Amino acid sequence: LMNEAAVGAYHASYSIANRTLDIIFIWLGTAGAPALVMALEKGGGRALKLAAVDQARILLLVTLPAAVGVALVARPLAEVVIGPELRTASALVTPWIAASAFLSGWLYYYFNQAFTLSKRTSMLLLTMIFPAIANIGLNMILIPKMGLMGAAISTVLGYFIGVLASIIMARRIMPMPIPWKDVMLCGLCVAAMALAVSCLPKIGGLAELLMDAGVGGVVYCLLAYATNAGGVRELPQRIRALRFSPEEQAL
């Protein structure tokens, strides 16, 4: 619908935002999925709910600031890793790609776990078809009107529709819990992080990228610990519980 330059800018943005977040989701999802299966097998629905809440809190704690962080440093990051011909367009759409990567990660590595755990994996196809059809349809509508930004918005809306479809379809099978308190706390911490980064000077290049990432990371970590967002204060005890047997913990 556009041209090769637009495809190049979109691909550059996708490589930065989507791949970064996808690695985080794969890392956390690889550990979280077996834990959910074990909880269901050993403790039934109640144990699964507790394990799912625990996983959701960790995902929120890590992936929300990662997605917002990528969006906040889109311009200096593009200046560092993308050529001058594509960096302006890439910086504009990177925040939208980060949002779509955040939604797709939650769709595939958390909400869709309901269909695997309930042995209804055939329904996974629907959760992939809905965002795909929506994305294609929205591209046809928005790209002629909004250009490259229309493609980015279409991707976000497509995955948002996929998340909604997954939640609705899983309600009667095995709904995955959403820890709303932690959603609010992590959201407030991320908002404060974004405000702090927006107040920093725009010096450009690697220096601005490191400054924004450093200040934003420190602000988020301090506020997350102060509010116990995502249960961050209990993380050492939870990690210790995974590493040691009950007998070793007693010692």
C-alpha cells in the first residue's frame, strides 16, 4: 500500500521494539508455563489461580516498564542504531510497536495459557485469527489515510482485539486472573518514570539514551519497591523457595 522506504522504517521499528520485548516474554513464559501446569496438577483450580496471579504480577513488574521504556527512548535509540534515512519515521512508530509487542506477549504467554491448561488448544487458532484479520482489515482502512502510522495503529488494535477475544472465550473454560491492584501500582510507577524522563534534557544520541534509560530505571525501581508493585519485596523469598527444599529452608 505504500513503498519500500515505509516497509524499511516499519521493519526497523519492529526489530527494536518487538524483538526486545519478545525476548523478555519468552524468558518469563518459559519458566511460568510449567509452573502453572504443576500447580494445576498438584493443587487444582485454587492452586492454579494463585500461581497465575503470581506469574501475572511478575510479568507486569517487568514487561510494563520495558514497553514504556522502549517508547520513551524511541528517538535517541533510533539515532544510535538506525540510519539517518529511516530514523525519523522509525522513532514515530516505535512506541506503537512497543505497545503491540506488550499486548501480543500477554496474549500468547499469559491469557492463552487458559486453553492449554484446559486442554482446549483448538481454540488457540481463534485467538490468532482474530488479531490477524483485524490487522489486515485495519491496514486497508488506515494506511491510505494515515500512512506508516496507520500500520502501527492497526497492529496495536489487532492485538488488543486478540487479548479481548482470549479473555472472553476463556471466561467459561478457565479464566486467567488479572491482579488489578498491581496493574494500578505498576501503572503509577511507570507514569512517574515517564514524567521523570520527559523532564530530562534532549541532548540526543547515545548520551541521551543512556541518561534516559538510567534515570527511568532508577525511578521505576525505587517506586516499585516503595509501593511493593508486583510483589517485588517478596521476590527474594519466592526465589529462595524455588531453589531450596523444605528441609533446607528450615535450616
